[in-house]
Amino acid sequence: MKKKPQRTCIGCNVQKDKNDFVRIVKSKEGNITIDKTGKASGRGAYICHNVDCFNKAKKNKKIEIGMKLPADLVFDPTPAVWKVRY
């Protein structure tokens, strides 16, 4: 049996199978998107499928750290795509 890749949630630091997470990707253009396929190119971070983990990651600036973004990041309000503004 093939071993499933493990990833760690940036919100709660729980390690699970890669398929149990949502992948957030920063493209070369600076757009942050939700990667539904898990294969999009760019810098990626994994987060659980719940709002609590997202809020914890946002509060502790783990999204910015995982994406190697500046601390003064502003999210665009569109739910599926966040644009980085410096």
C-alpha cells in the first residue's frame, strides 16, 4: 500500500493526510488562492477545513509567515481569492 503524504495545519499544528486539508497558494503574481487540486504551482500552506483554524492562523500571522509575506498584509474581501497589497 502506498503511503499517503502528511502535512501540518498552519492553524492548529495537527498533522494529517494531505487530502484532509485546504491548500492556500501564493502565485508568482502575488495572488493568494485556494488550491482545490493540490497541484497549483507556487508557495503553499495547508489549513484544516474549519473556521477556527483559519481564524487562529490569521490571528497568529501564520498565513503571512507560510506565504513569506510582509506583516502589513491586507486581504481583499473576495472569499476565494485574496490579493496581496503592500
